[in-house]
Amino acid sequence: MTEKIPTAANRLASLDAFRGFIMFLMASAGFGIGGVAAKLPESIWATIAPQVDHVPWVGCVLWDLIQPAFMFMVGVAAAYSTANRLKKGDSLALVLWHAAVRSVALVLLGVLLASNSREDKQTVWLFTNVLAQIGIGYFFVVLLSWTNAKVQAAAIAAILVGYWLFFAVWTPSTLPTGADTSWIKSTEYLSGFFAHWNPHTNAAADFDVWFLNLFPRSSPYVLTRGGYQTLNFVPSLATMLMGLMTGEMLRREGRPEVKLCTLLIAGAICLLVGWLAGLTVCPLVKRIWTPSWTLFSGGWVLLMLAAFYAVIDVGGWKAWSVPFTVIGMNSIFVYLGFQLSSGWIRDTAARHLGQELYTGDYATMAQRTTVLVVLWLLATWLYRQRVFLRL
């Protein structure tokens, strides 16, 4: 639905700007830097390119932090949303009902996008994209928003330890016959105890072979290219709970400088603990959202948010962030617009602006920049009209 609403009086400007920055990165599709780097391997673009593409399995670059940041901000928003509903007098039952409806809507949108990107002639029941992952966990985030920080921290610990045990005690399966493993080098497979977290043979992969084949399919489910799994929502729920705790801290009364220090210290601790866990307990793998990855990526997100908070809400420098804010205030619109219409925008632009604009070494960069500009202009118009897409 769309609604004309004012910005909440207690909304921190840095939160909308940071969410907009994350969506800006997503909608840019890396500005096609990877395509330019492939044609100009000696250019500066070849140095930047690794940061705008996911690592094959173990590790982290900027591009891997987009989804954790987006999910983290869902938790932050849930803290504000629940508080505002309580202030209006809504009951627990009403808040949870709204959360349940939103969860279902997000999951169905996720399935729609998964189906739209494939050639199957029927619904493709996959739950690995960001909307479906948020939808599955969102109800539990709202439910836990009614508890205190100790309970929320205990829930995060229980999720991470329990999910680690699930993988650690599971006997890895064999790689499915004919599996497409062209996206990962043989040298990147893990050995020893860490082999419990290899692609397509881990506990979550085996779960999907059972679970996803319960749905009608054109052919039996075997694997998801890239190793993404449905159960990623479990540890990513911990990411959203980290955001929930952060949102609760930010919305409370207190000196901004103290809150900034809290963000910096929490970010540094999560980053350090996640890094050490990635060396000793389980590998840092975004594609299956390992517990070490949850903490490591959460640490980076906290530090990035701290930078926005320091500059915008503590320092008072807001004007520069308006281009990001207009995206952040309509993040669902931008996300859906990118997923559903980016191809149409590229084709239409080429038709009316001339094919020659989208040829040569910088063709992909021109195409993806065009898509981003169009989506930003639409988001800006909606922002000026005070119209925001909400679920």
C-alpha cells in the first residue's frame, strides 16, 4: 500500500540515509565495474572490481555486506515501529497480527521475484532472496521486541550456538551428481572440520533437498547455484536482532556521543569475535550465513552505521545525505523496481537515447548507471510528494 505520512519526529536522519546508501549500492549493480574490468584489466577498475562482486565462498568484501546491512536495518526499524504502535495504544495481538501479515507478504514477494528470474512456467518455491529471508524471520523479531536487551542477547547467542551445532554434528553428504560447481574453484572447498560448511553438502543443503521438494516443481530440487539455503533465515534472524537491540538503544534518551561510542565498541567487539570465530570455530561464509559471518558482518554494519550517525546526527551535516535519504524512505519501492524493471529501463533507454551510448568498454557501466538514475528520480518524486511504499 502507499500512504502519505510525515517523517516520525524521533526518527534519526542517519538511519534513513544509511538504509538509502545500502539500497543505492544494490540498485547500482556495482555500476558494471566487473564488466569494465574484464575489458580493461590494467585499469583502476580491475582493482575495484573484487569489492562489487560476492566472494565465491569464504571471506568478505563490500558487496557481501549489502544483505546483512539491509536485514540489520529491518531490526532497527522494528524497534521504532513497535514503540510507535505502543504509543498509539495498539495491543500486543494487533502488533503481532500486523507482523504476521507483513511476514507472509514479504515471503510471497520473495517467491514472486525468484519465479520472475527463471524460465519455469510455474511458481518457483525458493526462499533464499532477501525479502523471503526477512519475511520468515520478521514475526520473531517483532515478538522479541517486547522483551528486554538481556533476553534479546540470549536469543542471539542461542541461535548462533544452536545453528553451529546443527552443522557441526551433521554428517556432510556427497556432492549431487551433475552439480553446477563452475562458480567455485576446487581449491576453495574446505577440508577437515570446516568441511561441514562446504557448499551443497552441508546440513542446510540437505534440509532443502527435503523441504523444497514438498512444493510443486517442474523438476525435483537438487541444489541452488551458489550454495544459498532456506535455513539462512535462522542465523540472519540474529542479524536482525542485533539491529533490534541497536534501534532500542538509539531511540532511548541519552547523549549522542555516548550512543556513538556504544556503536563503535559493539562494532569492534563483533568484528573481532567474528574474525576469531572464523579462524577457529566455523568459516566466514555469507552464502550460508555461518555464525562467525553473522558476528563479523554485524560488526562491519555497526561501524558503518556509526560513521553515518557521527556525521549526520552528532556532527549535524545532513544536506549531503539527502540523495540517500530519498532512497531509504522508499527502499521497498527501489528494491522491487530494480528487481522487476531494470531490464525494461535499460532497453527503453537504449531505444530513445541511442544504442551507441551503451556500446564499447563502458557499456555495462552506462546501462547500470541509467537504471540507478531512473530509480532515484522516481524515488525523489515520491519523496517530494510525501508518498512512501509500505507493507
